Amino acid sequence: MSQLKELFTPIKVGNMELKNRFSMSCMAGGLSLDKDGYPEEAMIAYYAERAKSGPGMMGIGAGYVTVPFKESSARKFATVLYHDGCIEPLKRFTDAIHQYDTKFGIQLWDGGIQSGGPIQLTPSGIGSQYEAVGDLSEKSVLHTLTKEEIARVVKYFGDGAERCMKAGFDFVEIHAGHGYLISAFLTPHFNRRTDEYGGSFENRTRFLVEILREVKDRVGHALTVGVKVNGSDYLPENGWTLEDAVRFAPILEKEGADYIAATAGVVGSPRLTVPPLYEPQACFLEGAEAMKKVVNIPVSIVGRIKRPEMANQLIKDGKVDIVSMGRPFIADPEIVLKAREDRLDDVRPCLSDCRGCLDHQMRTIKKGEKPGTSCIVNARVGRELDCIDIPGDKKDNPRTVLVVGGGVSGLEAARRAAFSGHKVILCEQKGQLGGQIRLAEQIPGRHEIGDILPWFEGQLGKLGVDVRLNTAVDRAALESIKPDAVVIATGSLPKVPESLMNSIYNISDMALVMADEVVEDQAETGNNILVIGGDQIGMQIADYLSEQGKNVVVAEEGRHFAHKLAANDRWYLTSRLISKKVQRIKNVSGIEILEGDEVWLVVNGERKQLPGIDTVVLASERHSERTLADVAEKLGIETHVVGDATDANSEEGGTIFSSIAQGYDVARQL
């Protein structure tokens, strides 16, 4: 029996008997769908791999129930539920998952102003508060539903639920959160109707109550029916509040909801619905805990619950009944199995970076290939059919593999090569592993980035990797070790950007430091700092320095800041810098430092003076360090280059996502 006994205590939810309190959250982003919106084999394989671990329940997000009001107006990445043609493909899906001991469901959903396409349904024609958030384009039309159309949509939810029943699902979950269509009816900011569907609390909740009744009438005898609802919209005014959620939860129970899935946030709220690492763990707990106190049906929680230990404690403390995890299941599909077997140190940690799972990046983008769900720490995600990992598959013909560099690309290359059964030696010239991650985890709000390092160290130890710290590798070392293959993971170093710095001259008393030196060496800086480079490194350095009370200006050559960060991380980081009055200047084509340390920027062809600058931090271009690759190749050694050592300045260069993926892909081919 696992030490996490509360998490592995069975629970009855509607018609379902769950063997544990683990729930793999209903997620939709980037799933592999064919042109008709039906699941492809890759999507089934992705879910099946996670079903093997045995969560109590798991589900598909965003099943689109509404018959499009205009051709092609459905969301691009949403499983189609509005046509009977979906039943057979979904039946194949449920049959595949039901090979394993888990309950399988799907969300009933209309995305409203986040649906994408030319027609987006709303209660009152109100879009997002913030132009930068949401999928509304210039060609989209916000369509206000008439009462007759509301009745049609209610029926569509029932129709979709019936198709799910015929397809063999165990449960359906009505998605009424996140600013989607139902949520918009609940929220005064979006719902400004004057008929019986707007105004009072009773009127604003009427649409959801009618949908719940319709779904229960149609499938409640056969399926468990849950409702996902916000504990709070997190809007500064005219939002759905915690008090509303507490008032509404007993109504949902009375109307037949079998469970409540508590979430939070809407499109445009300052706190995002998919919270990055800047948010505290269990960040949506307040709403779940409050609703649980007023109902007798199970309440689940989602939102930055990364570890089974935390999930168990929440249940033990009586705060929730079920814990839903999304990204942790992406990072480690065996998380339930490892928790059951008390192998908690083996759980690959989610870093709450949304680069792969939310921004839908692909490691290898081929012509015509669709982007899909992926993960910065798990390079197999989305490729379960193609990347079959078999422990020790090369043990009968092992090779000696030398990995040079202990950053994440080198760590992953060493791990994966040893996993196959090769003899692996990892050399790192510094006294500790981690590379750039050691610097990244010191940035305000980003300490969890370092969570991956203990996991790597533990895995390398269990796999027998020969780790040699304080060990530089040169020609003599290569000749001594005589590896069959060498993986160069020597990273990159910051450099003076030629495109921006060709006008800098006559520096006298001004300090000129590299970004790495600011964090790693605690290099001294003045109080008025110009950071050159506004991508992820420059913006994070600006956050680091401004946290010390220093005045910071960021100069970026391009049109965007923190381009390589995931959108949700960028949202929080930018908000932090704005709150600390960090000045950000884009489209900078030149920098001039004149006599007397007078600083000028060339912005859109015009000169702009920055008075009082006493320190310049270089945080833009980097130099890939790959000298050893040339040496190894001349010695005739099979040589591979991964991570920043390939090209730190490329579109994906300098990211954890790319570094781990390259380390994995190279190592599995050895």
C-alpha cells in the first residue's frame, strides 16, 4: 500500500466507482485530430500511455457540442461532438482506454469568444477586456445569442452528451469556466442582457442550469455528469466571485451535478486559467475548498498541483475530494504508478512552463506537419507511436558514449543513452551539474525551473552514469577515453551583439557586464541600468535587477519582448516589469555611448537619449561553444552536437524545450 493512502482511497462519483482520487485533467490544447475533428491514432496513444498508470478518472477537454453557426466556425483544436459521425471514432477511443482500469470522459464545451473562426457566440457581444488575450481576430464576429438560439444551444449540449454515451464514455463534464460561453453568461462583465438570461444571479445562472437539466435528462441514467465552474473570475470588477460560487454550488448539486470541478479565471483576467510557475502551487484552492464546505457531492481541484504528496495532503486535510492534474501527467505519464509504488523521486517533475503544453510547439516541424501537445521535460509527448522506449534495448551491443557538458541537453543525452544500456561518461567542467538552469532558477518567481536537476541527478545515479565534475575535456581526454560516440553539450556564452554594438565607443567609467555575470558572479552594477536584449534572458535579467530596486531600461532590436518564453510566462513576467516601472523599448537598431557616458538609442530611425545610465548589461546574442566538436571529428569519433552548442541564437535556441529534445533525439539514435 502506498504511503499516500488518502490519494489511493476509492470514492464513488455519480455512477462511477473510482479506485483512487487521481484525476488526469480534461485537456484539449494541440490534440491530434483529423480534418473532421476526430481523434487520430497519435491522440489515442497519448491517452492510452497515461491510462496505463491507472488514474481514477481522466478526460478529453473541449468537446465541441455546438453546431457551427457558420461553416468552419468551430475551434481548430476541439474534438467534434456536434455530428453523429463522431460516435464511431470516439468508440474506438474509449475501447482503447478501457483496456486499462480508469474511468474515461470528455468535456461538453462551447468556447464562446475563444472558439476561433468567424462566428463566436456570446451573451451580449462583449469580447475580452484585454486585446492581447483571446482568439478574436479582425475577421471574427461576436454573435449575441437570441432566446431561440439559446434554446438550440441547450439542446446541442444534450445531443453531444448522448453521442458521448453511445461512444462509451463513463462521464461528461460541462465546462462552465474560463470565460467560455457558459462562463460568459455567469459573469456580469460579459453578460449585459436585460431578458431572463441576464441581470440577476438567478438569470445569469439560468443558461447553465438549463444545460445541466438537459444533459441529466438525456444521459444521467447512464453517465456521471460533472460541472467545471470558476471559484472566481479574478476580474477587478463585475466578475463571477467566490461568493457567487459558494451560492451556486448547492444549486448545481440540487439540479443533479454528480461532482464539481473547481477552476478559476477567464479570458482577460490578470491571473491566467493555465497558471505558470509565477503563480503559487494549488493556486485555485480557495474556490474548491469553499464549495466543498456547502455540498455533499465530490469537489475536485485543478491548478498547479505538481506532486502526489501535495495532492494527498489536500485530501487528507479535507480541502477537496479529488485532485486533477494536467501538466504533471504530460511530464510523466507514469505518475500514478510511481506514487502507488512509493517511487516519488522517480516522478519527472512538471516545471509549469507552458512552452510545449500550451503553446503547442513541435520538436521537429516538417512541411505540412501540425503542431501538437508536447512538453519541455518529456520529449516523447505527442510521439508515443514513434518513440518506443525500451529499457536496455542496446545492452547486448553497448557503446561507450561520452557526453561533454552537464546542462539539461547533456543530462538528457546521458540519461537516455544509459537507459538504452550504453556505457555513459558525463564530464562537466564546473563543480555542479545544471548549466544555465542554475542561473535561471535564481530569477524571481522562477526557482521551480531547477526542480528538474535533482530528478536528472537521481536518474543518472540509478542508470550507472559515470559523472565526472570539475573535468574539462580536450584532445588528450578524448584520446584517453576513446569513446565510440561523443555528444557535445557545451552550451553557449553571451557575446557583444555586432548588430547593436557597432556604435558603442568611448566607454569610460560605465560598467559593461554580461548577463551571466550578473547572476552567476554577482557582478556589481550601478542603479541605472540599460539591458541590451529583450528576449527571455534580457527580460528575466531586468526582473532580477529591478527586484533589487534598480532603475532598468530594456532595449530590444525586434518587435517583441521575451519571444522565446511561453505566452503565459511572458504575461506574468511583463506584468511584473510594468509594476516595477521597467522601461521597455523595441525596434532598437543602434546604441551610441558618447564621451561622458552619454547613452543614445536609435529607435525607428530616430535618436533617443537615456540619461544617467551607469551600467550596460549584454543579454542578447550568444556564442555557441562547440570547439570540441571539431577536435572529435578530426579524431574520427562519431560526434553529435546538442543544446545551445548547436545554435543558441536560433528560433528555439537557448530554451529548455529545445535542449532536452535534442539530447533525447540524439541519444535514442545511438
